[in-house]
Amino acid sequence: GENVEQHPSTLSVQEGDSAVIKCTYSDSASNYFPWYKQELGKRPQLIIDIRSNVGEKKDQRIAVTLNKTAKHFSLHITETQPEDSAVYFCAASVRGKSSGDKLTFGTGTRLAVRP
Amino acid sequence: EAQVTQNPRYLITVTGKKLTVTCSQNMNHEYMSWYRQDPGLGLRQIYYSMNVEVTDKGDVPEGYKVSRKEKRNFPLILESPSPNQTSLYFCASKREPSDTQYFGPGTRLTVL
């Protein structure tokens, strides 16, 4: 089955700096890569996702890049703010009518933004 | 208000006592899933359902059962809970495979 590795497990940055979280996946058939943010005591929420036919996607201060050849994808947060402090999870799955709905998550990155 | 609800939110039980965690969504979503979250392990999918009466195993299905008799409900059943099933459980739903997945508020289960 799919295996997703996520690094680093913890990340501390100064407010205003950029943060980068990296994930690798094992199943070359994976074609959908969402990122979730989970604040303390809350439920995970989707913040951005990318499909394998796209190399990069941006949404304001957040961007995700995908390298299918190397089987890795990254989350980039620019101009970090204290409210970006949370645990971030990457995930990977194969999307298709006959592929089921399995979603494999990374182990999470705890991001702390220092004021 | 569009939402996914879970009950109970907190549960302490003893080994071997059957329990059910309910999950309901009011968004008419086809797809529903159950996950467990453990420190250092992230979220792991237990079971998923792509429609009524269609369910399949995720990565960690052992010790769990599910059913999908109605579109809106997707209960998680632990026939004989054990301490290693102590965890935070999330139900989630979405309209299509690549659509935004909405999580419920979570159920914290402790098995003594």
C-alpha cells in the first residue's frame, strides 16, 4: 500500500519568515495530494490540494509543489503569522472511479510561529 | 448549517464492552470515512464508504466494523474494544473523490 513520509516533525520559525514542509510517497499511482491544518483541539481542515497533472498551486500565502518523478510534494507558507501555528498533515491517494477512496496521511508537522 | 456530527464526543469504557460511535452528515455526501489519530502516527484511515451499502477497508480496519444503511449515517462499531483502540476518532465526508473532505469534531475514546 501507499506510504507517506513527512518532514520535519517539528518546525519553529520567526513571524514573517517562510516555512516549508516536505512529504514523499511510495505509490506512483497516487494522483491526489491534499494538505490539512489542525489547530490544537480542533478537527483537521483542508487548506490546499494538488492533482498530479499540476506541478504547483498557490492560494495567497500558501503554495504546494509536486515532483512526480521524485515522488515528493511540499507545502510552502510565506510571511508566516502566529495564527499559522498548528499541526500540518500531508496525504496521498489514488483518485478514480475504480480506485476506492483510500487516503494515506503523513505523520504531521507541528509548526510554531514565534512572534 | 452543513456539518458532520459524531456521538459521543468522549467515552471511557472497559475491555470487551461493545460500543458504537455514530456519525451523521447533512450534506448529502456520497463518500464517508473513519480515521483514528494517535500521537506520532498522524491520521490513519479505518474504513471508508463510497455509497449506501458500499464499504471497504482502509489501512487499519482490524477490530472495527462499519455499516452504511443510509446515506447520511456511517456508524463505527467496536465489537470487543481493547486498550490499543484508545484513540481520537474522526469521521469525515465529501461529495466526490477529489472534493473537500469535511471532518466531524472527533470522539475521544479510552478503553481501560
